[in-house]
Amino acid sequence: MSGRIDARLRELGIELPAAAAPAANYVPFVVSGKTIFVSGQIPILNGEIKFKGKVGTDITVEEGQKSARLCALNLIAQARQAAGGDLDRIVRVVKLGGFVACEASFTDQPEVINGASDLMVQVFGDAGRHARFAVGANVLPRNVATEVEAIFELA
């Protein structure tokens, strides 16, 4: 389908990745009423993990932001699938939860997860403004740098 949000993605030069299949015993999203809960997405593109290691040690904050942005692209791809292929059915990004792999002394988690938050606002406009958390973790699955989950509201 091609609507307002798809046009915005084209305008931004963004092509969404294919929605990834779950890697374990869970589903990629759950729709409950008018709410989509999207499982944590990692920085994977075409089956390949793009950002590994700890932010601030192995990769820079800027690379961490790119990692979080890729997680957000994967979130939108899952949300599109949950919305039956029509991103215009999404009326609000309600909440993002961001995890950043880092050492205990690293404190720039919010700046890293801004990579995901900024993308949501670029794509959905004011409806992309959301509640959020950004926390550090000593390690994330598959040694990824970031993982981000989301809650979306459907029309």
C-alpha cells in the first residue's frame, strides 16, 4: 500500500527493511485492541548484524545512534506488518524502550537512543513524539550495540 507515511519515507530516501522473523520462542509483535507492542529489534539488515560491541568502547556514540536508527527502521517494518501493510493506520508512536550495550561508566544512553527517537519524529511528525527510556546493559543479544522496542497506537 502507498499512503502518506510511505510518501514521507520516499521523501526521506528511506526504504524499510523486510520485517525480520523472530529468533526464538516469541512473536515479533502483538496487537491488542488499538495497540501494537513490537518486540525488541536489533540492528539487523538483510540478515546481517550491522553494529556489534559496546558503545563508547568498541563503537562511537555516532555509530550507536546509527545502530538505534536501524533498530527503529526494523520497528517500523514490524509495525507496518501489524497494521496490515498500511502505515497510515498508525496514529501515534506511544513509547520506545532503548537498550545500549556499554561499560558501567558510560552515561550517554539517551544520546544513542536519540537515533531511534529522531527517526520516529522524521517519519511520523508530531505523532512520532513518544515517551521513552534509554538504559545501559553490559551485553545485549548477539553482541549488538543497541536494541529498541516500541508501542504504537492504531486508528
